Amino acid sequence: MSKRSYFTPLSAVVVIVAAVVGYLFFFDDDAVVADRQSSAANVVGTQARIMEFRDVIEGLGTAQARESVDVMARVSQSVKQIYFSDGEDVAEGQLLVTLQDREEQARVQELEFRLADGRRQLQRLRELAQENAASRSMIEEQEVRVQQTEAELEVARSRLAELTISAPFAGRLGTRRVSPGQLVRPGDVITTLDDISPIYVDFAVPELYLPSLAAGQNVAAISAAYPGREFAGQIESVASRVDPVTRSIMVRAAVKNESRELRPGMLLRIELERRVDHTLMVPETAVIPIRNEHFVYKVEEDRAIRTTITVGRRLPGWVEITSGIAEGDMIIVEGTIRVRDGLPVSLTQQ
């Protein structure tokens, strides 16, 4: 009878398990660590930090003069003399143009002489009346003549004044459009006059931000004509009505323009600062959206930990975090596609 064999499949399993245990206990620890490190994903991380967040409302508007007028003649007459140059700054009431006025001047002088003579005659009649040499009716008739002459003189002076054109307010003149001797008629533009210091900008703001608007708020105006520059200003007024079509409200800002660099008609981008907060921010490359949730990978003990977060407002390249992580947490910003929750990582800090 042959000898019975005691080596069964169960014995083989025991031998294999013993070999694995021996490997784990007796293999060089440094080799194990090196193998683990070689399998870790290379990632770049940075700390979540508190940053200044400027909550800004932006709008587009067209610059317009604070005061603007087309300087015109009020009567038909030829130009006698011009007293201004193109683009000149003028004061209120400064003489700009006179039209031919010889006839009106003569008429005023005639009436002034008639008025002086009428007043002398009236005074003489009053003296004679004291001696009972003039009746009361004669005095009243002369008083009427004097009053009539005074009214005619006032009309003549008004017509003479219409032949003199002055600046109605202080500002900057435009291009001269007439020449001496040229016949001008009512409606003919002689030049333009604009008060552009400050300059006004009207822009639309969504009704959502209406509670944040108030006169006196600071704004910054930016023009493509002056790259990198901001022109400071303030809200002058807020419209009383919301546009029912666009659901926006018009805001008027007064922008400082002492150097007269901004001109009416220019397109300006307006930035209105609502408030300045200090809030927790992370680079937007660290935020991973899935359906209606957002999460980031934190690095804890050289492992990637998937963490659900709540995002808030955004800045170019940055996202506000309202919950889920804290200041100083190390967040993976590059290499998130190579990691999974709990896997080891090899971190390079940004």
C-alpha cells in the first residue's frame, strides 16, 4: 500500500499567505516608502487665503457736457466783429460777436434825446403849475408822453442788445462757423459752447442694485482713448423711474475733468464701487463643478481629500468660498484630474 500524501490545496494557500506576511515584515522599509512615493500623483497646491474683494457695478455711458448750447443769432443781420478764437475758454457774459447795429444805435440815441427833452418840459410845467400858469391836464399829457418815450427807448435798447452775442455761461467754445460781414439769420449756428468741468455721464444700472445707489457715491470712468487711466467722479443723481422694458435705472455721474481731456460724445465705462470686503478666496482652477455642487481637493498628510464647498462671488481668476474650507488650507490647483479622494500626492507649493 502506497504512502498517503498530506500536501493539500489548503496547505498551498497557507504557504502563500506566510510568504506575503514575511515580505511585509522583513522587506526593507525604505523600499516600500520609495515604491509608494513613485505611485503618488504630482500636483501643485496653494493655500486658501483672505483677499480684498471689491464689489463693483459696471456700466457704459456717453459723456455729455454739464451745460451745452449752440450759439446763434436772434435776428437777421451781418456780422460786424468777432471777439473769440476756436476752442477758447470763456467766462460767463464774455462778448463773442457783434452784428451791424448802426440803425439801432441811432434809434436809441434819438429816443434818449426825446426822453431828456420830454422830462425837461415836464419839469417846466410842474414849475409853472406852482405859479398857476399851467393846468393839471397839461402836466398829465406830458407825463404820458414821457412814459411813452421811455417804453420806446426800452424796446430800442432790447433790439440793440440782440445784436450783441455774449457767452451765457463759462465754458469752452467750439469751431467758429461765421466770418465778419457774413449775413446770419435766426437758427444759424455761430459756434458751440460747452461746460465740461465736470463732465456728465448717464449709464444704466440693473434694478437689482437700486438699494446700493445713492448720490455722492464714488465712481471711476475709463476711456479707451486713455488706456490705464481712471477719472474719478461721484453719482450726481439717480432717476426717479425704472425702465419697464430693460428693468434698469439711469444714473448720472459727474466726472472730474479739469484738464478737459474728456469730451462730450465719448464712450466711457463706469465702475461703481458698492463695497470692499475681505473674504476667503481660492484660484478658480482649484474648483471642480459637478452638477449643482462644487468641491476642491485639500491636501492632508500627503493625501488628496475631496471636500465639498460653497462658492460665492468671482473675480478674474479667483472664486470666493463661503463654506467648506478655512484660511490656510492647502488646496490642489493643478493636477486635480490625476487624483482621487484619499490617494497619495506629491505636492509642489505654488
